[in-house]
Amino acid sequence: MYRENAEKLLDFIQKSPTAFHAVEEMSLRFRQEGFEELKENTPWNLKKGGRYFVTRNHSALIAFSVPETDVRKFHIIASHSDSPTFKIKENPEILSDNVYVKLNVEKYGGMICAPWVDRPLSVAGRLVVKENGNLIEKLVRIDRDLLLIPSLAIHMNRSVNEGVAYNVQKDLLPLYGGEEAKDTFMKLVADAAGVTEEDILGHDLFLYSRTPGAIWGAEEEFISSGRLDDLQCAFSSMEGLLEGTHKESIAVHCVLDNEEVGSGSRQGAASTFLKDTLWRINAGLGRSYEEYLMTLAESFCISADNAHSVHPNYLDKADPVNHPVMNKGIVIKYNADQKYCTDAFSAAVFKDICKDADVPFQTFVNRSDMAGGSTLGNISITQVAVPTVDIGLPQLGMHSPYETAGVKDTAYFIKAAKEFFR
Ligand code: ZN
């Protein structure tokens, strides 16, 4: 069961080089499973026993299942579709010394820069093109080794092993080709999308790592790949929804975009996407605004974003007592300043779910002299104020293009999500 889920996760990540592709993959899966697609710009007529999904910006998705009976609470799992990477700028080509073409990129989110260097990369994202007088979106992925950011030789930087301060504009522009490659990049992208270069009126294109995921370790207990943060949680939440029986709550699988840049977009946790969707579910079932607020008061949210395992080489970076370990279960995150929403009540609810699902859990708190990261929960709660617990799956190397997690933990979260969505 563990290995099978880990392989399915790697397959999902492999097909999801960007948030757009992750949402496309999930949409395909939900359609296959008989979920009906709703559009934000048309009316929703919902039925008891119905299963639906809706997307926003093609980079965030909410799928939900309405019980047959008159149940009035939402059970929500929220995760995110984006990961730190590099975005390709407008007019992307730069000719270097008239002999090389490199691409002009900027940072998206807070990545560890070094591991992006010296590994094969490519480009994926979405285009907006004019076809038959209409503006339409096209996903694009160049499915071959196309780019690489070469490091500077140690002979030209003798202090390289004492640490490098990367300047994106100077140090991290990927090499695309020799001088013959001049003026071909956007044509290559257009060809990959099956459109003409002139028809491309807009693009959101990102670098992605070509290094395939791996399952490794003495007992094959570890899984490594890009984008484990947060597709490991998004995938587990999706599987949990598909396996759950949805009798005791309106089950909501919510994957938001732009977490890595603060969530303040039309499709991020600070947006109205979740609130609008919950409200429309309520209205679509013929219920009043007061009934909506009453339903929220009975609801619960699991904010699922990956967590830090204690690092074998840096024990001193962890809290002296709370040491999450890969393959030892779901991590409940605590922070007194409410960067994490977990409190006594929401922790108790979540531990109870884990116990019912027979799934192990552990606890994470930052060292008291170290600021932690931020996540979705305390941002989405400003829009949808339901009791929320912050959790994640333990991993190493967060925000590297090659992160590491435990093979067992995906299956643990699927089991807990299924229990939550029962
Ligand atoms: Zn994350």
C-alpha cells in the first residue's frame, strides 16, 4: 500500500510541472470519477448526492461531494498547487557575447537556489492565444531537456564552497542554445502548444526540473522529487476525497495557488475562491445566508502544507523536544503567534480523526529563537472562519527542486483524509 501510493504520487507530480498542469490533472481525474464540472460564470443547480468541481484561473481547484441526507457542515482540506521556481520574463532571450542565447527569468517564491544549478531543466505553463476571434488558454509543456544553469568553475571562484550569494539576474539565467538559437524560443513554445507564435498574446511560463522522482534508501523508505511541497498533500487530499463515503459532511477538497508568494491573488488563500464556492454550495442547495453561517459554525478545516522533518545533520535547528520524523505520521503544527491555526480544540479534533483512522501523528513547533514559514490556514481563515488545524507531511529540503519525504506518510494522510471525508 505504501509503495503503491508513493508511485502514484510520483506519477501525479511528473504530470504536474506547474500549478496549471496540477489542476488539469486533478480535473481529468475528477471527470473520470464522475464529478460534474461547474463554471464560475454559470448558475449552479446542485443535488443531494451530487459530486462537483470548479476551477479558478486554471490553477486552483475545489472539488466537493454533497451527502444524500440534509447534512449541514463542511469538512475542508486545503493545500496548494504552486512551488518555488523561476518565471520566464517578457522578451525572454538574451544574447550573450553573440555566441550563446540565455533566457531572462525572475524568481517565483523563495527557493533554495543552489540545487537548480547544473541539472536539466525545461519549460511549462500556459499561453493565451487568439483562435477564431476568441482568446483561449492552452497548457504547454516542452517535454525534453532544454535548459541548464551552469555553475561557475571553482577555478574562477575559489571561495565557492564557503557559500554563494546568488543574484538571479546575474547568476541564474539558464542557457538555452548557441547563436543559431536566437529568436527561436517563443516559436519552440508555440510549436509545442500547436499554435503559431503570432497568435500568442500572453504567457505564464515557468522552469521545471527534469530530474525524475525516485524511491530510495536502505528499505526504500524515502521518496524524492520536485514539488512534494505541496503536491504530496494535494494528492493525498484528492485520494481521500475519492475514497471517502461523504455521509457525515459536505466533503471539500480545496487546492489553492500562489501560497509561495503570500496567497494574495484571485486564486490564493487570501482570495474569495473558497468562500464564494462554499456560499454557492449553500445557495445551490436552496439554503439562506443564516443557514450558511450556521453551517460554517459546524464546519472544520485541515490546512495541509508540508512540514519539516528533523534533519539528520542539523538536529540543533529543531525544537529540543518536538522532532517530526519521515515515515512516522502526519505532523500537527503549532505556533503561539498563530502563524499556524492549531489550537487545543482543532488539535484534539485532528488527533481524534487520526486515532479513528489508525494513523500515527507527531507534533512540530519552531525553536523559540527561530521564525518559521507561513502557510495557508491563517490566511484562508480570514475569509472562511472555521476551526482549523495546520498539518503537513514531514520532509527534508523544503523549497529545493528535489525534496525528500517518507514513503509511508502519503498513505497515512490518504487514510486520515478518507476518515475525515467519511
Ligand atoms: Zn507549502
